[in-house]
Amino acid sequence: MWTNKQAFRNGLRDGLPIATGYFAVAFTLGIAARNAGFTALQTLVSSMTNLASAGQYAGYVVVASGASYFQMALMILVANARYMLMSSALSQKFDSATPFIHRFLVGYGVTDEIFGIAVNVPGKLNPVYIYSAMLLTVPGWSLGSYFGVILGNALPSNVVSALSVGLYGMFIAIIIPPARKDKLILTLIVISMVLSGIFEFAPLVSRIPAGMRVIILTVVIASVAAILFPVKDDPYASVDKEVS
């Protein structure tokens, strides 16, 4: 496991491109917040406490429609439910002696991209790595939405659309290296993409909320892979030997 100094340095290194992508994507989210009647300060606070594009956008849409607090809470819960799975999986990367307070604080910053870089850390995960990445990603996301409210409508729509594509490219860069090393991971990624596309457009399943679709696919694919291709040895042992 990395020392605190190594974890802090590596977290900053890996968090910087994520923060840049977050700023661009959150910029477009700020426009949605403004259209829903949120001020720049309100949007900043909601971004700092939510850290979820789909969940925040769903919340803004519900607020704009004049729905109740219960409906908003339920919508955001469904949209963000996938993070419970990510947090559960990520908890297995910590040493058994890691205090609860670290697990609790790390849970605040778990996003798709943070999860992606964290699961690729060799060996056990030092919480300092996540904290370090959060030092950049949280301000990147929050300030992006803040300036989106202030300046978003001043930019051409094609520029705003182009900014939102950057984060997807970065996420692809996260999953490609492990996929190139392991054919099983590559196969599962392809299967996930195909099934996700089917769930998006199939007549019946397309009606399921996006967050719930992610949970269903994650549980089903991960369960089948675990049953058919169980990991019998310590998954980090070989990696630790290579690093040492």
C-alpha cells in the first residue's frame, strides 16, 4: 500500500484530468440549474453536497416542475443509487484495519470517475489517495456549475455540447488499460455496453429509470462473472509483487 505521501501525490496526479472534465460537464449543468430558477450560490452549494450529474439534473428538473420534496428525494435516490454499489465494491480495497471515519468520508467523494481510478490502484487503497483527488475534483465540479449559471447562456450551444463530451473520453481512458491486460474484463465491458444500449432503447426496459438500469446491469453482470470466473487467490498479491 502507498505511503501517505505517495498516495497524496498520485491522487493529485489522477484527480487533475478528472477535475478538468468535471468543470466542463458541470458548466452545462449550471445552465440547467439557472433555467430551473437556481442562483449561482445555490447551485454551488448543491454541487458541493451532491457530486452527481444525473442526480443533480433530476433534482433541478423536479424543482422546475414544482413537485414535492418527497418526489425530489425519491428521484435523486433512484438516480444516485448506483453509488451504493460502487462504495460497497470500493470498501473491499481498504485494509481491514481502516477506521470507519475514513470509509465514511471517502463515500462522500465516490463518483463514476473516482471509482474508476480507485479500483485500478495496485494493492490496498490508502484513503489519502481519494482525499487528494477530491481536493481537485470537488472544486472542479462545484465551480463548473457555479460559472455555468453565470456565463453558460453566453456561450454558443455547440461549444457547450463539445465541452460535455470530454468527460466521456476521459472515462474511456480509465477502462481501456485494464481491458487491454485482461480479456475477461474486455469481454465484460463489451457485454455491458451492448446490454446498456438494449436497456436504453428496448420498449419495456427503457421505461426503467436510468439509475435503476445501471444497478440491475451491474448486479447481474457482476454476479454472473463472479460465479463463472471466481477469483480464488488474493487479487492484489501478484500486483504487490510486481510493484515491489
